[in-house]
Amino acid sequence: MYSNTQTTSFQYNILPTFPVQGKLSNSYHELVDHLIEHDIHCIDGFVGINWEIPVAQIQQEFVKRGLTVRFVSMETAFLPESSIQEKVAPYLGGNDPLFGKKAPLQLAAYFDTVKLAAFEEILNNTAADEYIIFYGPGAALLDNSSKVMYIDLPKNVLIQRMRAGQAWNLACAKQTSQKELYKRYYFVDWELLNRHKRTILPRVEILADQLSLENLPWISGNDLKETLHAMSENYFRVRPTFEPGVWGGQWMKEHLTGIDQQAKNYAWSFEMIVPENGILLESNGQVLEISFDQLMFQESSNILGTAQPRFDVEFPIRFNFLDTFDGGNLSIQCHPSPSYAKTEFGENFTQDESYYIVDRKGDAQVYLGFQEDIDADQFRTVLEQSFHTGEPIAIDKYVQKFDSQKHQLYLIPHGTVHSSGTNNLVLEISATPYNYTFKMYDWVRPDLDGKPRPLNIDRAFSNLNFNRKGEVVKNTLLSQPQIDVLDTQSIKVHLPTHEDHFYDVFRYEFEDEVRIETKGQCHIMMLVEGEAVELTTANGMKRIFHYAETFAVPAAAKSYSLRNLGASQAKVIQSFVKDSKC
């Protein structure tokens, strides 16, 4: 048992790993041996890769062997940037600083077909005494049957390089606007590159990641396949990432071990968000990061079970923290309807959220729903006047607020006006989309860069549900717990969600142990009270998870147990797609 002594910091692993079924290598010597053995001539990769480093190292290894190697960059076959801009412009939202529409483009559309044909001719007619390697995004397009190498890049590392002026959009010259860069990453680059990656994944004989410029860890295609399959039948936890914000707080800095203390605050922790997070694989001290979507591309049926036909390879649920401890209020906001999300942004489902209060202090509050006497036209007029004049609004004249309660679930289906007040640690349990926040009022404050934060009043009023007001809010948006006694030491608490939510929420409270069946659904969980629990899957794999850590058990695991390792009661929050027989 762990000590019951309360400490300021909680044990929290910011670099969780899963054991490789096989081995990892960090050797360029072994890498080139593998390239030659499998006759690989195409090295594909993600946007943001610094290609100079691996090309130089691989060339050096060929020289050591007395072999001649010629490298050809796929970048030289791109269409002119003006032509590519014409193709992507419809998906960038014009002058909208935040929103575009997910592009259905294929990576091949970026290339000059004549130049590609010439590359294919070179590949097929290389002299016997020369080894040729085509490298860069799209290299695998040159041959649709041969094995390839792929170099990936964690998306949060890509964003770091972007902010440092070391990465920009695919097939584009350097740009200065980071918001424009990120918007194009999200709506265009990530879409077409992930589509390409999914297509070529069965052909990937070597997968490497450039998390670090100093190393290039890699895994063979077969070992990667076996590792992802093992993960899909047992458990996974992604590598969390943390972001500061204008309203960000101090809870995570003060309580989570290993977190960077240099940031002014942390507003968000992306505990499990498919588009952003990666999964760390480990073998004998070596670590390699794969993107979360690679797990979904190969194992979506095992991961999602009965929900897979609905969501395909999209992981439907996200967990993230919103930290306002000694920080500020979030903006007054809402999220789009399903039809609006599909039509305007190309999303297959919308951003239906809920707030679970993990911790709070003082007079912490949650803003949720309208006052009974709300007048939509008057509310809009007041918001627009504040935007133009910079005058603050007495927002609680229009929006209800509730004292936040620890372990209470507040329901935020699309169209609901809401915000977290200061001094809350919110676990946001939501459908996966996370970018579509329509801010109506932001307390007349600048962003971290000193510039005004953009508001989205027009978009908000195209989605706000003004029927969610007064007593309706109390009766339908404050989840009412339903308790099921499992045995003498454990209970299962249902925290019903709104009819618009496609996911459900439960909480297990236990002194010793609980046993749970997946019943065809993927379970996403977090220990929200207690010190640590030990997960044991039906296959016998074990893993310890600590307070505030998010983890998932795939549908194919079928059953698992959670054993309390702390001296006090454990409480584990659990979410999964509805329609399971739980």
C-alpha cells in the first residue's frame, strides 16, 4: 500500500510507454542494413521533418560500405506554390482567423504529374552500381507496391518547431502568422498526410520518429504491427501535452510531477485527443513515438468494438484538463450543431462536451445556460457593443452560474452557453472535436501575445439554443447520479449525459477491487480520487496508473480489473460510446 500522507505533488507520468513486441533501434548502421536488405528506395514522412539530418547520416553509412547512393527530394516535384494555394484556398476559411474546412484532398494533388512520371522512370531504371533514395512527403507515391520507410513527427513537436520558425506548411514558403500556419495544418496538411499515411501503412517496413534532432529511433513494420495489436487487446495511455493560456491556472504546475515549471501557467492538458497526442513505445531503454491515429488505422475494430462502424478510424471521445486555479474565467462560449459542424468545417460529428469537476476551491463557479428572462436580441446587442467599445458586461444578468461541486458532471450539449469560472480543475469529457469554440464574451482581455482574442458572435448566434434557460438548465444539464451497489466495498455511479451526447459517463468507487467487462466498447478512464490503481487485463497484462492519469481499455480486451493501491477509497471516472449493454 502507498502512504496516506498528503503531499503537494502527485506522482504523474508525463512520458507513459507501452512495451514493444520486438525491438527498437537507434542505430543508423542497422537502419541502412535494413534499407538494403528490404530494397527500400522511398523514405516518406510527415510535414516538419528536418530531412538534412537523416539524409546525411544515411549517406555516411552508405559511404562506409563503399556504396554510391543518390538522394532525390520529393520537394522538387511539387507543383508551383501558387497552384497549390489555389487547391487549398477553399478550405482555409478566407479571412477567418481560426476556422477552415477539412480538406478532402489527396497528397498526389500537390505534385506535377510529369515530374512524378520522370521520378518513376529513374526509380525503375537505376544503374546497378548506384542506390537511389527518394525522400520527403509523397515518396511512397512513386511505387504503390514496394516497401517504404516512414519518418513521423509528433504534432506537438511540429507546433514547437513552427513557433521557433523551423517548420511551415507543406509545400509552402516560410510564413510568419502562426495562427494561419496552425489553421492550415489542422484543416489541410494533417488531413491529406494522415489520409496518405493510412493508405501506405501496410507497406511501411521501417517506421521512425524525429521527436529529437539528435536521434532517429525506428521499428520494423512487423514489430510495429504486433505492438499495435497487443495494445488493441489490452490498454493504452497517450503522452499528455500541456499548453498555457490567457486564463490558465496553477493546479497542474503545483501538483503534476515532471511538468515544465517555466511556463507562466497551464490552461490545457491534452490527456487523450487523437489529432494531437502520440503514443510512446519502449524497448530496453529506447523510446519511439507513434501518432495516435496509427493505432486507429490498424486496429480501429479492436479499439472501438461495436462503435467502429459509426466512427471508422476516428477515436470519438477526448479527455482534457482545463485549469483555472488562481487563473481566470474561460470565455463565454458555445459549440456548433452537428449539421453546422459538418457543413462549415467538414467534421463528421460535433463538439458535445461535459465538465467533470476534479478539484475546486473558494467560490469557484460554472457558467451554464441562460437566465429565464433571456432576450436573444438584447444579448447580442450587448455583446457587440462590448466588442466594439471594450466595456465589460455583467454577464450573469444573461447567463446562469452555479457553485461548482467536486465530482459533479455539468452537461454541455451543442448550442449551450457555458464557461468555467476561476479556481476549477475541470476534466473535460467530450466528443473528440476540440477547435470549434465560438467565443461571445472574453472579459475584455488580450491574448498572451497582447492582441485582442478573436470573438465569434455571428457563429455563436447561428448555434445557440435559447431554450436552455432557467429551470430547464437545472433539470437537464446537471447530471443526477444514480448509484448501483456492486458489493460491500464498491459502487458504480451512473452520471447520465444529455440525449445529445453519444457518450455516457460512470464512476466506480471502491476500497479494494472492481472487475469490469467492456461489452463491446472502448472505456476511457481517469483516477479522480485516490493514489493509484493497478489495471489487469484478461490477457494478464498489468499497468499502474496514478491520480489524474488518463488511460483506455479497448473493446477487444473484453474484461479487466482495477485494484486500489492507495490507503483511501479510489474513484475512477469512465466514459464510452452509448448503446452498449452496460
